[in-house]
Amino acid sequence: MDDTEILHDRIQERHRSLVLNDRATMETLLHDQYYYINAVGQTYNKEQFLNNFFDQPTAIDTDLPHNVSIEIDGTMATVSYKLEGVFTVAGRLHQGTFEISHTLAKINGEWIFLAGHFDTAKPRPTNP
């Protein structure tokens, strides 16, 4: 399998871990210095991200990632894609088309997520 195929599989694995509420898998995919930026510009470190998605009531009903774009430069990669559906995370409802991007690094032969960004520009999150 080439790196593009491996990165595509990593995106699918990350998505499955969120949908199935599989914190253990997600922990293995994220670098210890991972950071995440949400749609309103709040930043989270790895532990905060995991707590936000796995230690609070979360419901995710989306299609699979589509319009996937993968750019590789040596041991660094940028991946972006879209999702459509409904997320309820930490009591906040997000519904619509989501644009998601990640930066990954190949460390000791494994592609690891370094950073992520979630954009809900259409529409903004609302409280139920």
C-alpha cells in the first residue's frame, strides 16, 4: 500500500473511532502534542480533545468522508475532506456540511495526526 492509500485508511479509521465512541483507537492515532481547532476558534490539546469527544455525551450521524484531498511532502501530509450529517458534542448541535483538515507526520513508519481543524461555516453551531 502506498502512503496515499494508508492516509485514506487513517482518515476512515479516525472517523470510525468517533462514530463508534472508540477512545482507545483514537488515542493511538493522535500524537502526544496533537492540537485541535474547532469552528469557533477554540483550541484543544490531545487530552482536552479526547475528553470533549469521549467523556461527554456525543452522537455522530454522518456519511463517510468524501472529497478527500491528500498532499504529501516527504514525512508530512495535509488531508482535507467533507462530511455531511449531524454531530452533538458536549451538548452542542452541529448540522450541515463540515470541512475538516488534518496535518499528519510519518514517525517511525506510522502516519500520526498532529493537528486537526473542523469548520462548520454552514451553518454555525446551535444549542438544542
